[in-house]
Amino acid sequence: MILLEKGKISSGEFLILVIIFTIGGSILNVPALLVNLAKQDAWISYIITTLVSCPIP
């Protein structure tokens, strides 16, 4: 476990936090928007948005 020195985080740690929150938000919000358009094929839109939002190495 890494302890914070005087409550500061490094720029790399901040970058990781931003990426995690961005991906998490897109996984929750984007499928909800597409479900309204896709209706019964919502499962396809969920799979597509999950693949798009995952980082590709």
C-alpha cells in the first residue's frame, strides 16, 4: 500500500484516476443512451460500447 506524502499524488496517479473515472462513466452512460434507440437489440449496443470503451494496448 502506498502512503500519501503530505496528501499529494503524482501526475501518473492522477492520470490513472482520470482514465478510470472516464471509462467508468462511459460504461454507465453510453449504453443507456443507445438502449433508447436500439429497443430490443439493446444487448448488441451494450457489447459494442463495452468494446469501444475498453483501452486497446
